[in-house]
Amino acid sequence: MANISKSLQALLENIYADDQVSKQEFLQLQEESDRRWDKVVDELGADNTLLSFQKAMDVAMHLLYLSVEHVKAQELTDLGEAIVKDAVIAQVEAIRAGSELSLKALKVGKNTP
């Protein structure tokens, strides 16, 4: 995983300490992530791509919630539930891997291939 700030590391360790995430903890992390992204926008300007990325993350999270609500209304077997959980985790891991790949391109100073 990419290097992260000590304050973010401490927040994540606190949230995941009991292997459960409460709604309050999720909202706290979402607020913190928005605050940190606002700093990026403040530093680099209100570029449409930067603003759209943050909104897309909010939309993706909402669509995940709606998808799970839809699935909950279905009559799932144990296997069906396992398939859904596995698929959600795969989607989230694809975002995580993509972020790692993207951050490799980030360098201070002139970026060279």
C-alpha cells in the first residue's frame, strides 16, 4: 500500500480496530476524505477532473449502498450472499489497485517516463 500520513493511518487503525465499521465511523472517514480532497483542490485549483473525481466517488458509494439494498430485498441463498460479497470486495479492490497504479505516476518535480 502507498505511504499515507500518520494521521490517516491512525484514523484507519481506529476505525478497523474491532474489525467492524459503524455508520458513524464511515461518515467520519467520508468527511475526512472530502476534507483532504478539498485541500488538493485548494492547492491545484478547481479543475473539472479533480472535482468530478470526488463527486464520482460519492456517487459510487451511493450506488453501492443502493445495490446492496436491492440485493437485500431478494431471496438469497448462502451461496448467493457469498457471490455478492465477493463481487463487492473485488470492485473495491479494483479501485484500490487502480489507485496504487495511478500513484506510481505521481512524482515531485518533473514527471518523466
